[in-house]
Amino acid sequence: MRFETELKLVAQLSFIVDEVDEIWTEFTTENDMVIDCLVDLGRESEYFIDQIAQLCDLISLSRAIVNR
């Protein structure tokens, strides 16, 4: 991966990962409201859990790279 040879990218990623924590908190709050609304409307099948899982995996990978 490019980050292994370009330390500058790791520094940039570190900055971004710090911002992601704040954004993730906001996202989860709003996401919970969406789930509640979908359940209330009987449309919970429209919620795409796989996309949330992929996003979590990407965030975890980014944190792992920064913490190397």
C-alpha cells in the first residue's frame, strides 16, 4: 500500500481519522433516528446494514494504519 512508503500520507490520514470520530458520532445519532423512523413506518427492510458495516471496516482499517 502507498501509505507504507509515503509517511506524508500517514500524517494526513492521522488528521482525517481524528475528524472522523466527531463525524461518526453525528452520523450514528442521525442513523439511529433513521432506523427509528423506518421501523415506525414498517419499512426497516430498506435499511442497508451492509453499507454501515463496510464504513466501520474502513474506519477501523484507517485507524490501524495510523497506529502502526
